[in-house]
Amino acid sequence: MEPGRPQFIKKDDDKKTVEALAIAGVTQRLIAQIVKISEPTLRKHFREELDTSKARANAVISQALFKNAKDGNVAAQIFWLKTQAGWRETNYHELTGKDGDKLFDEPKQLIEIRKVFDEIDFTKPKNITGSSELVQESKTETDNTERWLEYLVDISW
């Protein structure tokens, strides 16, 4: 009796299993575990199935899709044209003014900007916030700075 493992004997069921798993995109490592062989043994005995199963399955599906497209299936036709003929859908919205004119050409933009500026009275300053909110007391500002520095020291890496 020879030492080591017994030699692997390839069965039709194993071939079908490897083929189906390869088509589904299962990794070789997992396929080997499912068939209960090592990865090198898997590659040695099932090289053709690993290399060609997915391509053969894609060919069968492509033929069925093509037949459906030829037989008038609009969804199949659209899918085929998008994936094989480079067709694509685009969403393009063009904004136009009255009677298809440009919405704003340069002179119209300048007129609109001028109107906005003419409505603004630049002679009076406008405070959005009260004066007490604009300037902090120096002591409060110093306290905030010290707290900020302490925070930075705490998080320094």
C-alpha cells in the first residue's frame, strides 16, 4: 500500500457541481471545500470547468436574450442595445425663456443684477445683530481661547 492520500477519482456529479458553482461565481477555495478536495486537486482535475463554465453559461443566456430580442421582446431589445451596441439613456433638460430664447443672455443678466443693486440702499449700515453680540468682552474671549488650547492638548496625538 502506498503512503499518502488515496488518488482522487473524478465523478460526473463532481463535474456538474464544480461547473454550477463556477458559473455562480463561487471561489475556488469554497468549491474545493464543497467537493472535499484540496485547491490544487480541484485545479488539476477540473481546470476546463473552472476556465470555461461561466463563458459557456453566458453564451447560452446571450443566445436566449438575442432570440427574445429578435422575436420582438422590447425589453430584451433595449437591454441588448445598451449592453452590446453602446446605447445609453440620457436626461437632458434645457431651460429656455419665452419663445425658446435664452433664459438669460449676458445683457439680460447685467440688467437683472443692476435692478437688484438699485433696490439696495447702501447709504445706511445695517446691523444684523446687536452691538453687544458683535464684540465679546476680552475676559470671555481669553477664557474661550484657554479652553480651546486645553482641548487641543487633550486630543493631541
